[in-house]
Amino acid sequence: MPRILIADDNQQNAELLEAHLDGGGFETKLVMNGEDTLAAARDWKPDLILLDVMMPKLSGFEVCQRLRANAPTRDIAVLMITALDQPTDVERAVDVGTDDFITKPINKTELLLRVRALLESRSQANDLERTLEYIGRVQQGI
């Protein structure tokens, strides 16, 4: 069963994400700040992190950057969740290594599509294969 870490400082947002994933065959865990996200990534070893951008202690950008810089967490899929929608925010998310991002308000169907596509693409051997697999799955709506 895939493990999904939900990192959001807003309890209602975190619980909504968890409810969207309920019944999808996922094991979920909630954390409320950037430092707890890094600790849970290291100790709980999720397959995917739904990462809010604006959190206390460490932003989602900083968390993602640290995940990518650390060998044991480097390959965890990261789907950033944000209310930010400026091109510079998207560029920054890509620069720190996010696999994808989704903007609030969250659409359940889109969330599940991206979660499943990211989890499936992680089985590919290298970054290029993962990216191509992910893009193909999102385009097909799988």
C-alpha cells in the first residue's frame, strides 16, 4: 500500500486532502510544518509527499530542496500544493525539485489522477523515464 505524507499547516486542508485520498488504497500520515515533514520523510519513508508551500518553520520550497539534497529522501515523489499561481512560484517549485504542483482549491479528480500518475511513474528506472511516464499518464487521465 503506497504511503502518502500530507504536509499542511492548516488542519482543515490536511483533513480534506486525507478525505480525498480515503478509499484509494493509500496509507496516509499528516504533519503540520516543514521540520516535521523532513523527519517523517526520513523515518516513515513515504512514497509521495503532498507538500503545502506556505508552512511554518520551513517553507515547502525549502523542504523540497532539502529532500532532494539528501540521498535517502531524494527519490520520494513530491506534489506541491499551493495557493500561489505566479509564474515565478512555478519556476521556484521546479528549481527546488518538485515533481508537480497543483493549485488550491483542490479538485479531487485531478488530485487522484496526479497522485496515481506520480506513484506509477516512480517505478521507472531513471528521471527521464519517470517524467515521460508521468506526462503520459496525466494526458491519458489514468
